[in-house]
Amino acid sequence: MPEIIFNGPSGRLEGRYQHSREPGAPIALVLHPDPRYGGTMNNKVVYNVFHAFAQRGFSVLRFNFRGVGRSQGGFDNGQGELADAAAALDWMQTYNPNASACWIAGFSFGAWIGMQLLMRRPEISAFISVAPPANMYDFTFLAPCPASGMILHGSDDQLVPEADVVKLSDRLANQKGIKVAFQSIKGASHFFEDHMPQLTTTVGSYIDANMVTPPEV
């Protein structure tokens, strides 16, 4: 997959981009976990979610937030990272002006950033949030949540208690017109180390069930 460099608010951002050969293919942006704890675009969860979209004919991008890898700038406690994600979506839309749908996906810290971007960009039609840190960050900005999606969590997550994520999912699912699919992977930790096949299968199945116009790959 091609390595790309695009302009962000604090300088150049490094990414990996897979472009679909199908005209009008949907697009997806995948966001990585907290860089303060080693999160990068090459995180295994991010990598596998990225490929789940690519295998289904999406044009898909993952990238390093500011200050990570070859991306310029420094960590900005979420505000700057949200601006980076918006710049990444802008870049994708430049090359995919006729995309049939737009998805956002994120893991942990990236899930928090992704849900904020969801609130700001009405063209985002679906989301996948993996292990959203509902005990660490405020998600009350999702009022109302503007799109349906899936929340995926590990039952043995040692960093984010499942009960907090269930509460978040239930609150979003109670909103009129919004469907939130909560999926728990039994025995999985926060990083899904020994449960990556189950994560990949669950994500892929959700995408398959919710694609508007599945392109032929």
C-alpha cells in the first residue's frame, strides 16, 4: 500500500493509503490509539481494521497523528489530533469526490477522536469504535449521535471497564433513528492480543451488513 505524506494543521502527516479501483467506492478513515503510550498507525488493531475495509473495496487511510513517526508537530491532548483527523478526511475526499459513503473507525484514544469528528462532519455515515475509553474521556458531546455504528469491546479489558462502554452504547442506542451494535469479545483484553481473528471477523461482518452499495472487488 502506498505511503503518503499530506499537509496537516501543524505540518506534514504520514499515512498509508489504499485506493479502491471501483468508481464511487466508499471511503474509511482509521485512527490510532494514544501516542503517549506507543500508539501509531501500525498498531495491530488499526492495521487489521484498515485491511477489513480495504478487502471490501473501500478507499481507506490510516495515518500517524502529529508527533508520531514521521508526522510533524507534538501531542495536543486531543484538540490537535482532531484537527489532524479532519485534515486526513479532507485529503481523502479530494481523491474520492464521488464516494458512495464515508466511515470513521478508531481504536481507544482514536475512537474518542473519531466520535468527535463524527459530530463535526455530516458526511460521515457510519462508525466503528473499538474499545472507546468511556471511563477516561467525556463522550457527552454525542447528543444526539448523528449516525449509526458499532462499538466493539473486550470483556477482559484491563484499562476500560466493559460496564462503562455498555452504558455509553445504551445511551447512544436509545436515540431515535440511531442503531448502535454493541459487540463484546469474550476474554479479550484492551489490545485484543490473542483475539485478533475474532476482532477482524466481527468488524468485517458489520461492514458487510451495513454497506450501502457494495462494490465488486
